[in-house]
Amino acid sequence: MTEADLETLLGNPRRVRAFSRHFDELVVRVPFRVRIETTGVMKTYVKESR
């Protein structure tokens, strides 16, 4: 999921920045691993397979 996808989902850039700031706290709540890749000028959140 790219930052552009998150903006569509969350509604505005401010919420995307808040999500990014709290990512480390949020990621421990999901039952899978997620990593952040930087592609050009945009972050991409990638679900990892086990």
C-alpha cells in the first residue's frame, strides 16, 4: 500500500503522516509482519509472507 493509497483510505495527508508517526505502535497489533520500502519519494507498506 503506497502513501497515495493511504491518503485515499484515510482522507487526507495529515492522517497519513499521523499513521506514519505511529506505525511502530500499530504494527504490533496485526498478526503479520509489515515492512516499509522507500520507492522514489514515496513510502510503500508491504505485508510480508511467513
